[in-house]
Amino acid sequence: AQSVTQPDIHITVSEGASLELRCNYSYGATPYLFWYVQSPGQGLQLLLKYFSGDTLVQGIKGFEAEFKRSQSSFNLRKPSVHWSDAAEYFCALNSGGSNYKLTFGKGTLLTVNP
Amino acid sequence: DVKVTQSSRYLVKRTGEKVFLECVQDMDHENMFWYRQDPGLGLRLIYFSYDVKMKEKGDIPEGYSVSREKKERFSLILESASTNQTSMYLCASSVPYEQYFGPGTRLTVT
């Protein structure tokens, strides 16, 4: 069965600092991978996705993620965090099946200190 | 832009009531999903639908049912609400491999 693990439940960074959120997955082949962001009281917004090709993908709001097959990881990064980035971040996996179901990690809550 | 709307942002219901949560998408997507979100548990799939009148159980279907009579509308039904169904409910619709989410309904069952 496929699974997604986000090892960090809560991360606190200072505004302007760099950020890396970890995501590890378990799946027998190369999955489709996603990062979503959820601001308080809101639905989820897609930040970026990886299907194939270049393993470094760029997303919205200055985020990027790198797919590393050897480590089964898809970590999210941002070089300089803004206070508005405070939110919960979810990594998700799709196995490519025709039902398009996503398997989500449990999320990482990001706090940004001024 | 894809738009997914949910009928209520906040809802308070009593134990035993029948509850309807409505979701509408405007992009002619075939696949739609209902999730519940609880702190520390992430998003868990309740039901999904891949066509009108077609549905499949997700990971936690117990206590819920769904209805999809029209392509754009997917309803989640709590036949007899219980306090353990207090949660945030999120609807999504999907193009291949990419889901678009509504703003969520925070349901409180007292």
C-alpha cells in the first residue's frame, strides 16, 4: 500500500530564513507527487506537482521541490520565508490510477516568527 | 479558474439529525471527492465519485453516504449525525491527477 510521511508536525522559522519541509513516500513505482498549502480556515491550494522529467519543480509563491527517487523523498523548499507563508502544508501522492485518488501526509504546520 | 464551492462554511447540528453537505464545481470534472480533516490525522477520504450516479467508498465511509445526480454536484449525507462526526469537511474535484478543493465546511455536532 502507498503512504506519505511528513516527519515534522510543526516547524518554526524566522521571517527571511530558508525553509525545507520534508516528505517521504512509499510506493513501488514513481508516483505523481504534490504539495498543497492550507491557510487557516481555508481549503487546500496546490503549490506544485511532479509527474516526470526534471526532478526540481517550481511552484507558486516562490516554492520549489526536489524529487529524489533514491531517497523516496519530495522535499519542499523556499529560500526566504515571508510571514504570509504561515500555514499548514500537505504532501500528497497519486499512484496514477484512473480514479485519481490522492494519499495525503498528515501535514506540517509552519509558524513564522517576525 | 476552477471553482469548487461548498454550501456552508460553518454548520451546527444536533445529534441524530440528518445532515446534507453540498459541493458544486463549475469545470465539468468527472471525479469528485469528499474528505474529512482532523488535527493530527490529515485528510481522510470518505467517498469519491467518478461519474454521475457512480460512487466508491474511500477509507472511512462508515456513517456517511453520498449522492451525485448531476455532474457538477456531489453531496455528502450524514444519516444520523453523531458527535464524532464533528470535523472539517473538504470537497474536491479533479482533472487527471490534480485535485481542486473547496473552502471547507466546519461541522459541529452537539
